[in-house]
Amino acid sequence: MPRWGMVIDLDRCTGCGACEVACKSENNVATVSPAQADMGRAMSWMKVMAVAQGEFPDATLRFVPRPCMHCDNPPCVKVCPVAATYLSPEGIVGQIYPRCIGCRYCANACPYTVKYFNWYAPTWPTAEREHLNPDVSVRPKGVIEKCTFCHHRLQKAREDARAEGRELRESDYQPACAEVCPASAIVFGDLDNVNHRVHALKEDPRATRLMEELGTEPKVYYLTPRA
Amino acid sequence: MADAASKLDALPPDARTLLAPLVVTTWRFYLAAGVLGAITLWGVVAYFLQYRFGLGRTGLNQPAYWGIYIIDFVFFIGISHAGTLISAILRISKAEWRRAITRSAEFITVLVIGFGAIQPIVDLGRPDRVLFVFQHAQLRSPLLWDVISIGLYFTASTIYLYLPMLPDLAIIRDARIKAPRFYGFLAAGYRDTPDQRARLERVIGVLAIVVIPIAVSVHTVIGWIFALTLRPMWHSTIFGPYFVMGAIYSGIAALLIAMVVLRRVYRLEAFFKPVHFDYMGRLLLVFSLLWLYFTFAEYLTAFYGGEQAEMRTFWAKLAGPYAAPFWVMVACCFVIPLGLMARRATRTPAGTLVAGIAVVIGMWLERFNIVVPTSVNPRFELEPIAHYFPSWVELSIMAGTFSGFILLYMVATKFFPIISIWEMREGREVAVREVTERVEGYLPAAAGAD
């Protein structure tokens, strides 16, 4: 059984935001108006957070792309009263939109703040509306949504591999953010598979996870900057 | 009407005073009911707007996921601890002064629970799926524990209100002052025979014991909803007992307000005597001290540990954007009630009314100070600090809920005696002798008796 995970090299991340854009269009994430975004209602399953360090003129800007951590001990799954959010056997934390009652308890329980709520029915600019991804269901108003490691791609990859009568390869299943990253900062794969890059990368001395002390066992690792 | 009035005059004096509100209704009542009804309707309209367009109509955002509705939920369920718990404890401890106040307290409980319980439903993104909590129940979710304990509490306290009212319902039925078939149905064949009375008192005794752990569980579980997350200043073991203490505190305060108003509008001075306000005032005093103790313990633990994420929320409350609600809370929950209730001269109806109002406001602010500052200060330090200000929709629904509850309570006083008639009579006929015998039983036999 694979255990899907991600390693993000912060030394490589340029903060270009391609992962954000790829994620939004891959997963039909709704676009909110600027006024709504100012209220704190923008949705971005993958979000590049910027950290300013130092004082001018020695200031630097660091970037931390933040997807869902897909915890092995997910606080959001525990609190859901209707099992609308779940941990799959392969370690992906998913959300069942037709089940979610919109209580937002999971969003409050998540220490990484990666669960997004549909305050209104979703809207898109016309051009985007015409090119929604048919593989990903759009969400109604009033439910929680979140990064899924593009698990619809896993389904398709597995079917393809089965049809071709072979094992699933690392390159078969890559989420949109990892696929598009021009700096190859985002590496994705099976953490338990020695043939996958993430297996070795997660043992790198630079590897760390966000708020490890909470015991949530995140499956997203960060390689801290060298300098 | 004249017929009902003459029937009323034929009753003994206690019953005459206590049943008068069922027969006589002043224009002031209709005026107040009209205003409250209009505000309630306004709240309903606001809710339909929210239902139609989505929770976007609130001021909520990410990560301020919870706001007014959850504050009101904790607040109203807290108020509901007025009745059942206070009345049960006073009954079990044989506090004879309880007789006049238990009924009005139990009514607060039963009527306010519903208004509390709808708050999380108003807060749902998908209220149409609310029954999923039964269909797909997840026992590991504290939210489900809440559904169970509130459901149990509502059931138990409704029975606990109804059963001790049976003899009074029979009195109304027999006096034939109002809707005979309605009261005939509610009285359920109760004839007040010695056998029936003995059985009733036994059941009330058992119920009084049973409702206490249920009531304690209700607010404990509500505290746990917050405490079982990893969020700064929520993740605290004190929350269960702290919430129970706060609930009883706000319950006593709400009951005091109700007593002062009922005493004034229904001329119940003979029943709600200065001694009742004195004793209830002492209870309030004890709880203002308990409140300080619990609050101090909570904040000291957070402060002394000094964890970074905790400290952000801590300072936001004490000296940051939430300093105003925090210090007003301290004034309302501690300084004002302590100052007024520590002196006999201000443990009067007027004094307890001021203290009661202060505590109710203070306890609402306490829930605000629990929900909002933690919500806007996420643990993840890269996440920007959020802002939350309730929208007019949220404030309208809140106003509608408050006025809806007061309206329902007013209407209830028009259908049920708000002071137990039979328990007053029992007090005169039985309790006086019983208490004398009890006190004598504590003492060594008088000299020369043997």
C-alpha cells in the first residue's frame, strides 16, 4: 500500500505561484471577488506564503508553498460529526462534498488552516467557467473543500496502468502543483517506496515538517533553506 | 371573561394571585409581545436571506470560521442551566426557600434550550443536511456528543418541568378558568390523591438527581468542543468545568432578572420576598468569586507556559484588539456583581437586577472572548491574523433569538402558573412542621424529656 507524500525544497522555490494557478484550474477552485478576498474568503488549496526576513537593505523574502499536510493523524478527520472528511488507506485526506454539513469544525481543528469554506455558491470568470475540469466535481455553497493531492489523477493513473498490465510508476501520478513547478521544488511520490525520490528526500538532514510537535504526522516535508 | 374572573375569586388566596395572569392580560403585555414578535420576525427574515444566498452574508471568513452563532449557542445553553440545575440542587438540599422560584427557573431552561440548539443549525453551511448527524453519526466527534447531551437534557428538563406542574394543572382544570379541554389533557387524570401525590414526589426526587449529571455533561461537552482542538487558548483541560461554572453563573443571573420582572408585572411581592433576592444574591456572589478563580487559573496557565502561539492570543485579549471586550467582561463578571452582592444593602431586587444584567452581558462577552480572539489568531504563524466583525444578518438573527425567547417566556406565563401553587401550599401545610422536626432531630433531647 503506497503512502503518498510530498517534499518541498524551499531552496528551490522562487515564489512564482505556478503551483497555485495549476491547482486552481486543475481542481475547479472558485474565484472570489476582490472584495470577498479582502474579507479573507479567497480559496487556494495550494498557497505560496511569503515570509519577509531581516531589515532593509539586508531583507530577504522566503516562500513557503502550503498544500494540505495530509496528516497521518489528522485533527480534522477526528472532529467531523458525519465522516465527510476522511483519511484514505493510502494516506490522502479527502472531503466528501455531498456529505459535508458545513459546520466548519474541521476547519477550526486544522492547525495548518488549509480547509476552505464555500461562503457563497462558486463563481468563475466566463473563460474559466467554460473550461472546468470534468474530472473534478464542483462544490456547492456551504461545504468545506481542500487539497486532495489531485486524487482524481491517481484514479486515472491506476486505471491506465492496469489497462497496460504494469505497475504504477512514480511519473504516472503527480499532482498538478508538482507537475507544473518550473524549479522542481515540489517532489511527490510514495514515501514508503525506495524507488521514489521522496523516500530519500524525506531523510535529508534539511527535512522538517510544520508543527511536528503537535503529533499530527504530516506527510508534507520541507527542505529548509541552506543559508 | 367576567365568568373566569368570578371563578378566580372563588379560589384560595395563593391560587388567586398565581392564576390571575392566566385570566387577565393587560395592554402592556400585548404591546411588549408585539414589539418582541416584530423583532423575532426580522430575525427570521435575516435567516432566510442567509439561507438563500449562503453564509457569505455573515462577517465570517477564514480563519474566523465561527462567530456570533456559536457565541450565542454557548450563551443560551449556558442560560438554560438556570432552571433544572439550580432547582434540582435546591430540591435535593431541601432548601425550603426554593418553593417560590423553582418553576420560573425550570421554564427558563426548557424554553431557552431550543433557542440555543438552533444556533449551530443556523451556523451550518448546509442546514438541509442537518439530519446527517444521525444518519452518518460519528461517535468520535465532540459535536455528536453535544447533540446527544443536549437532546437528553432537553428531554429530561421538559419532564422535570412538566411532572411537578401536574398538581397545578389539575387545579386549573378543576377551577375551570381557562380552556378546560386543554388543561384536562395536560393534567392527565391527576386527582391529587395521597397515593398519586406520594408517587409524584418519589418521581420528582429521582428526576432531580438524574438531571444533575445530564446538566453538567451538557456544558462540559460544549467546553470540550473547543478544548479538544489544538487551537491556542482553546486547548485547555479547564474548559469543561469552567464552562459548567459559567453556565450556572449566567443561569442564576438570568433567573434573577426574570424574578425581578415577574415580581413587578404580576405583583408577586408576597412570593418573591427580599429573602429570596438575598439568598440568590449570595449564590451570585459565590459564583463571581468562582468565576475569578477559574479565569485566573486559565490565563495564568497560558501565560506561564509562554508558548508563542498561545501568547499571541493571550495578548490580543489582554492588551490588543480585544482588550475592550476582555476588561468589560472582567468588570461585568467580577467587579460589579462582587461590589453589589457583597453588601446586604444591595442584595435587594434592584441590586440583584443590576448585578444580574451585568453578569449576563459579561458572560456573553466571555463567550465572545473565547470564540473570536482564538479564531482570528491561527496557530500557523505564516497565516495572517484575521478580522471578524458580525454582519447585520448575524446581529438581526441574534436580536431575533433574544426576543423570541423572551416572547415565548412571556406567553408561557399566560398559560402556566409561574410559581408552583401546590408547592407553596405544601410548604405551609407540611414543610413548616417537617423542618421543625428536622431541626429538633439535630439537637440533643431537651432536658427533662426522658
